[in-house]
Amino acid sequence: MQEIKQESAEEDKNINTIYVCPEKELKYNRKIFKKSLTILFVVMLIIASYTVGFSRGNKDNPSSSKNIILDQAILENKISKNGVDFALFWKVWDMVKEKHINHNDLNAQKMVYGAISGMLKATGDPYTSFFDPEASKSFAQDLGGSFEGIGAELGIKDNLLTVIASLDGSPAQRAGLRAGDKILKIGEKILADMTIDEAVTLIRGKKGTEVKLFVLPVGEKETKEVAIIRDTIEVKSVKLEFRDNDIAYIEITKFGENTDKEFNQAVKTILAKNAKGIILDLRNNPGGLLDKSILIASRMIPLGKVVVTEEDSTGKKENFSTEGGDVLSRIPMVVLINEGSASASEILAGALKDNQNITLIGAKSFGKGTVQELIGLSQGASVKITVAKWLTPNGEYIMEKGIKPDVEVEMTADDYKNNKDPQFEKAMEIIKDKLK
């Protein structure tokens, strides 16, 4: 949590009294009068120059069209050089309060929340957003592993709301939503200029209620309406199975609050059963908490190796490295990724590829290369701000382009329909070859 303190100080006003001798008073007053006339003339000249300049400036370059850089902006209740006329906000506020037909029923707090949301939307970054107290609570529940909704992770791709992943066993998965599907409407609401978090708020709802989505399925040209009944989504983020007895198949579906603990339990089982090979499945993993991906990478990559590099707005770079506890790097491994692998899952895949030369199998990942910081605010609200971009250990920035697998395997519509998984089959084939 970030805390911003504002310090206030009282101005000390020193009043200086001038004492003048009676015989010198007339001479002194004349002197003051001359100075006053000089000052008055200068002030009038400045005012006249400012008035003409301001009038011409408004005519030639009105403030509404000026591109004022945020770092140089001065918030004032007036228009000035590099100034943002904040009085405009209050003027509109008062106009709504006075003139709106429903002004007696308007919720002032919601209007403030809406103003903040609009300000962040104006950044043009879909991952920078404001959460009112209710939305903030829902977001925290999501990271904790339980919420009510359809169980689909969403992102922005090609300026359209896109399904990153449908969680295993979720209503979204049962309705046939797949990674890459474009959502064009939620009910009657068209999604133009809507942020991810606004869309999520519309899609989520109480268990047993219905939401209708108008979807353009991946690889198709016609939209279809999909009706989904919301449910409670319980997400266990790590799943472990053994295939052919000695090959561990471990799936990480997201990086939430408990993911590192669940992964550590899986690691104990893998070691206890003396697994000969590992298939790590990061498909349809939309990401989550950065620190959890670093902790998990530390179990598979030797101490001190770079997992991810963050670069801030000034170009300053900071490396985040493995913290120790590696016990799996000696076991042959392959990693599955697809277009639903985003953010923290891309970080882990990139770290394993660059540090361990692990073979990546499947389809190109989603391509989310920015880092957000979640900051708590008063009244239970919070804000999520993009604070940096991240690079793989080899210095690659994957925003929009994703991570390309070493072995590409397509999943067709028929594969999904018939529950076939050629990507997993290829992973089994490659890991077995490594064990020969």
C-alpha cells in the first residue's frame, strides 16, 4: 500500500511598522507617491500585455486543444500556461447539481468514483483502473480463489475484449468459451471504450443468474449469442497428476494468494514419487501476482538467476531473481503454453526458457508485458496502475507479440469438440524422448 502524506504549514505574517520623523514626513510621502506611480504604471502595462496575449492565445490555441504533459501540468482554478483549469470540473459539477432533472436522486459518491474511473480511462491503458469498494472486494476474492461469475479471464487484444482463458469446470468452459474468442456485447451493452474491469463487473453476478454474451468465436466470421448461468467459482490453482507412472503433469491455472503453497505441496509429492520427467502446463493461465511467479520459479531455477526485469517510465531497470529452494531443475521438463497464457505465466515460461533452455510447446502466448501495482485507498476502494513494463531474462519485451513456442501445435475446433489434446500429446512425446 502506498501512502501519500500532505504536509500543511501556516504562514507567519510579519507586520513591519515604519516610523518617520515629522519634518521628513512630507519628503517621505512624495517619495512613496513617485514609487507608487511607477509600480502602478508597470502593473497596468503587464495587465494590458497579458490581456492581449491571453485573448490572442485563446483565439489561436485554445486551452482545450493544448497537449499539456501530465508531469508539467499545474492544477488551478483558472487557465494559465501549462495549466489545467480544474474550475471546469466544479463548474460542471454545480451545473449537474442545479440543472439535472434527477439531481435530488444523484449519488455524489458514485459521481466521484465515476470521475476517477474516467480519468484513468483517459490514460488509454486498459490495465490502469479504479475499483470502488464493491469491485475492490470482488478483485480480492478473485485473487483468493473464490468468486461468483462465469469463470472466464479477460484481456484486451486488438482493441477488443478477448477471452484469455475459461477456467477448468467453469460455466464459461461448459458454454464453450475458448481462449481467443472476442466478446462484442454483454447483454445490450456494446463494449466500445469499456475497460476490462468495467466488463468484468457486468459479467459477474450472483450465482444462478444469467448473463448473455455476444461472441465472435476464434477462427470464425459470424457472431453468436451465448447464455451463461453464473455460479460460485472455486479455483484451486495447482493440479498434479502422474502419467505413465513416472511423469509428473502439473498444471498452474493462475498465480493467486495460495499458489506458491499449493505448488510446494505438489513439489513434495513429485520428489516423494521420484518423478523422472515433468510437464508443466501454463495454458489458459491469465497470470496474477508477480511475487508468486518468482517464488515458483525459484523451485525450478538455480539461486540468483534473473526471472524478470522491470523497466519503469524513466528507463531504469530492476532485476528480480530466484530466491533459492531449487529442487526441480535436475528433472527434465517441458512447458505448455497457448494464447491463454498471459502476464505472470509468460514471465515463468520466459524464465524457464532463457535460464534452463526448457522446450516450450503449444501456441504463441497472449502478450501482456506490463506490470500493475494495486494500491489500497480510503473507504475500501483501490486503484491498479501500470507502473512498469517487464522483459524476459534475455531482454525481450513481449507486449502484444507474446512468446513463441519452440514446437507449435495447433488446437482445432474439432479437437476441442472431441476433447482431444494434441499439444499435451506432443509434450508427452518430447519428454519421453528426453528420458531415453
